[in-house]
Amino acid sequence: MREHGGNLDLAQQRFGGRAEDWIDLSTGINRSPYPVGEIGTHQWQALPSRSEIDALHRAARHAYRTGAPIVAMGGAQAAIQLLPQLVPPGRARILAPTYNEYAGVLSAAAWDVQEVGELDALAGADLAVVVNPNNPDGRHFAPRDLLALLPDVGRLVVDESFADAVPQLSLAPEADHPGLLILRSFGKFYGLAGLRLGFAIGNAADISKLAAASGPWPVSGAAIAIGCRALRDAAWAEATSVRLAADCARLDAMAPAQGWRLVGGAPLFRLYETPDALAAQEKLARGQIWSRVFAQKPTWLRLGLPGSEAEWTRLAEVLAR
């Protein structure tokens, strides 16, 4: 298993408590989720129809401001798993450090994988991967700079899992360019990661391959119902983006007293340089707040944003100890 946030079972093994006792800030998932409302029995009992899946696709196109071909999948991770099926193995270059599933999935499929630190170093790849905004450091790129890469790579995958609150960074409106594939996560911004919903957006050939590989029912009836509702709720999305920006500033203001320095982040998480990340993680864990550390970067601590005022209060109390 590759290292990820969300490993709350490890926190419980080490520090005790029930899952519901913990505030899990180890992921970049919105802790003030979209209010899903009632889900009819039809969504649980019947296989999703083609018309229902098409309605979800229309809602996603509306939210992501695109007219390009799109396919719903079981989270952005489902699309990552299928990337090796788009083209034969070749040279893959990944802008790093970033989400580690890309290197793992491509390496397992016999791709020659190289992690690079600069955008221009992706040139010459058969498959280039950029996460924008990046996880975990929040590095981001203007759409025009990413489009400029297209002539120099065979295929460019842009993972926009954290782009909902910064839509100006999204290439979804340009997604029908040959060689460009956009991945979107629903669960992070909407705080419903357990729903397992995401989208791939791109040219017709790539989307057709991914749709065929995903099968006739790639997402559940409940995911379709909630996704259609949430993706068309522009007022909720706008209010949430405003709140997240304020919450980022609120969390950043707590960091200096701990000796932490902000080194990056996106609207759903912050990355701090600390004297000792494991010590900081343990301090938080003794107050049953879980955070993310990185084996290759022993001073990096990543924190998601608390949701309720009660969670913010608890975080402040734990940090003050």
C-alpha cells in the first residue's frame, strides 16, 4: 500500500479512541460537506439508466464550464487506474512531488516513469502528468502554460482534483484538445469522498476508451442523484469557496506560534515546514486530531481544514498545550 492520508485506523491503533472521536485533517476533504438531502429508493434499487448517467454528465459539464466529452467514474482514482489502457507503455514523466498513485500505477504497467521538478522537464514524454493545484505543496500553473506543453508531449494528463475553488486554473473548457485529458474529483470539494465519484474530460477517442473500460454502470444511483444536485448548486459552491479561503487564512494564522512555516497549500489543505513533523503529528494525535506526514520530507506537515466551530476550538486547544 502506498502512503496516503485518511489512514485513521493507524491513528486509532497508535493513540486509541473511536473513529467518531477523531478530527481527521490528514486528507484534503471538505469537512463541511454538501447537504445531500433525501435519496429515493429507486436510486438504491435500480441499475442506473443511460438517461440518468447522461444527466450527471450534463451537470458536470455545467459545473466545469466545458462542452467536451466527459465520463463519470468511481472517483479520480478510477481514471488513474485506467491510464495505462489508453496507450502502450512508454516514457512517463510526472511533475513531483505529487500524488503517488500515478507513479505506482504506471510503473506497475511497465511504463518508464521519471519524476521531474519543473514543468519544462516534462517535454519529450509519451505521457506527462501535472496535478493542478498540486498535492501536497499547492503549486499551480496557468492554463496557457499547460496548453503550451501539448506539442512537446504525447499526452498530457492534468489532475484538477483540488481545482473546484479556483476555477480560473481549470483547463476543462479546453479539454477537447488532442492529447489533453482532465481528471476531476467530486468528493474532495463537496466533502463526500465516500460517494466515489469523479470525472474524466477530454477528446472523444480517449473518453470513449475510458467509458468502455469502466463498463455500463461506472457509478451508483446515489452518486448520480447527489452529483446532479450538487454540481448544479452554484450558490453553495460559491459560498464554500469563500469560506475555504477564509479558513485557510485562519489556519495559517495559527501556525507561527508552533514554529511552523507555510510552504504551500490549496483551498482544502495547508502544508507547513516544521522542526519535526512526527513530533507535531503526535502532539495533535494526543488530542485526537490526525494529520499527514511524509516519509521523504520529515519536516513537512499537511493539515486539512477543520469544519465546525467545535473542531476549530479543539484544534486551538490542542495547539496551545
